[in-house]
Amino acid sequence: MSRSDDNSHSEDATNPGPAPRVLAPLYAAGFTTAFGAHSIAAGLGAESGGIGLGLLTFGVLLALYDAAEVVLKPLFGSLSDKIGAKPVIVAGLAAFALASLLGTLGTTPLLLGLARLGQGAAASAFSPASSAAVARLAGPASAGGYFGRYGSWKTLGYVLGPLLGALLIWVGGFPALFLTMSVISAGAALWVWVSMPHLAPLPRPRYSAMDLFRQSTQRSFLIPTLALAGATGALGVAAGFLPLVGADLELPIGASMAVVAVLALSSALTQPFIGSLRDQGRISSRKGLSIGLITTAVGIACLAFFPLPAMLYIAAIIIGCGIGITTPLGFAHLAATTPPERMGRTMGSAEIGREIGDAGGPLIVGAVAAGLGLAVGLGVLALLVALAAVLAAMLLDIGVRAKS
């Protein structure tokens, strides 16, 4: 398979990649943002009655984190291009720790809202900056493998966050969960500060509004971002609806929750492997993204049309593999087709696509399921993900070169 679509534009086209210890703290940062988003969201849902949250207040608290990220990620991504990724990552993680400490002071809606908003704003800083740092440190030649590892840790945070969050809330309520998040993020900030090398900002040309529009509508950006949105949407649906289907099948709660862990393990194991195949030239972005999205769609369809206990676990494995194929290839393609001097802005903008998928997937399934049943809702999502696979196969350019 050709890898010509993945070899473009970088300052380090032959860079074999840094030592693992350099990128390890960035993996911790990726886990932190995913764990923070999903563990607290699940905790709010489980404890909303006990802390007196009405439906409107509950919805606002859920939306604050994602709303802050959607608005601020491109801005902080651009800031990391201007001043370097390291200070943005360290400051973002430190701010996340402080915002989490605010959540330990009480469980009133105001305090929870402020903590949630602060966490979302802080994650908006270190999440795209971390992705940009992975891209620059790894270089296009090894971007797939390193984004595979980075994506594995983010996936574990997304999927295992609700499980660990529920355990912490059971042990010590919301203060225990927020305190744990504060400790994790503070530790990650210190780790990045000590271990990550400084990446000097690169000279950037001045962009007009038309330049910015053209860059954000290039197929080399839109198609991988669409693929990442589809994969993240499937992940959000699976994390919520797999246990629901298990409960409908009258499985024990432990067995239902274990399905989520199976999905997480499947994705986490797949991502580094697929990333390495990409780096070895054995899979291209266009073909790999198409295969990953089709695999994801097949897994969702299995869950929709064959609601059996054994199929629940099979679907989790298939969906996990599909997500594990799509995610590192999407990010690696973005890294390979983006000039290094605007890597942060590109990663921040791509993260918006993931946020839309994360929110839109469950919303689409829930809205359709409310009127036509869960099987139809999941079937609609499978069709949408399959359509994204077709678009990737048809529209993702081979040999595309990013232009400044």
C-alpha cells in the first residue's frame, strides 16, 4: 500500500521519533482530559437526584465542559503555535488541577458549574497543544505509532472514566473524584515540565481571512476530521448504550459494565499496531480510514440487529477495533499534511470535530430511539458512519501537500 499521502510536509520527515519517556507525559495529559470529561459527566448523571439537580441544571452542567472546549480549543491551539506547546500544556494542566480543587469544596450547582467550566477551559489549552507536540516530536515518519499510543490512553480515559469515577464517588462522593482529578493533573503538569523538551515556536506567515477559510476547507483537513468525529461519536454511543443493552438483556451489572472495558481494551491494543503499520508504509490514510469506519459501522449494526449476550461482546470488540484503526490514522494524516508552524491550530480545530461527534452520536441515537426504538437509532448511526467511510474512500487525496 502506498504511503505517499502520509509523507508530506514536515521539518523532520526522516525523524525516527523521540525516546518514549519524552512522550509519556503527553499520554498522561491525553488521559487526563478524557478521564475528566467522562468521569464527572457520568457522576453527575448518577448523583443528580442526591445533590438536588433538576434536568435543566443537569443539562447545563454537562454542557459547560464541552462548550468551553468547542470555543477555546482553536484559540489555545493557535497560542501554542505562537509561544510553544510546553508552556500551554503545563499551564493548562495546572489550571485543571486548580479547577478540580474548586469542586472539592461542595456540591452546590454553582460550585460544580464553576469547576466544570474551569476544567473545560483548562482542557482546551493542554489537549490540542499535546496533540501538536506529539506531531512535532514524532515527525511524519513515526506519527502513526505515537498517535496510536496517545490515542490508546485517551480512549482508556473516555471509556474507563465513568467506571473509575463511579468507584471514587462511592468511596468519598464528588470531593474524592475532584481531588483525584486534581492530583492526576498536577502530577501530569510536573511530569511534562520535567520531561518534555521545549519546542520553539516556528516562524509563521501572515494569513488572511481567505487563507484561513481555504485551510479549514481543504480535504486533507475535513476528511480526517470527519473520520475522527465518526469514531468519537461511536465511542460515545458505545460507552453509554452497551451497558443499556446489557441491562435490557438482563445481564448482571458487572457483566454489562465489563463490555465497556472490552471495547476500551480492543481500541487500546489496536491503535499502536495500526499506527506502526502506517509508519511502515503498509496502510495508507485513505484506505485505513475507510476500513476503520466500515468496521465501526459493522460493529454498531451487529449491536442493533443481533441483541444477544454474546453479540454484545463481539460488537464491543469490533467497534473498538474500528475506532482503533480510525483514530491514529486520522491524527497522523493531519500531522503529515499540516505545516509545523500551525500544527496547534489544526489540532485544536480537529478537536472540535471530535467534540461534535462525541455529543452528536448519542444525541442522534437517543432522538431516533425515542420514536422508533433503539435498534433503529443504532442502525441510523451505523449508516452515517458507513457514509463517512465512503466519503473518506472517495475524497481523501493521495499525495496531498499542505500549503501555508
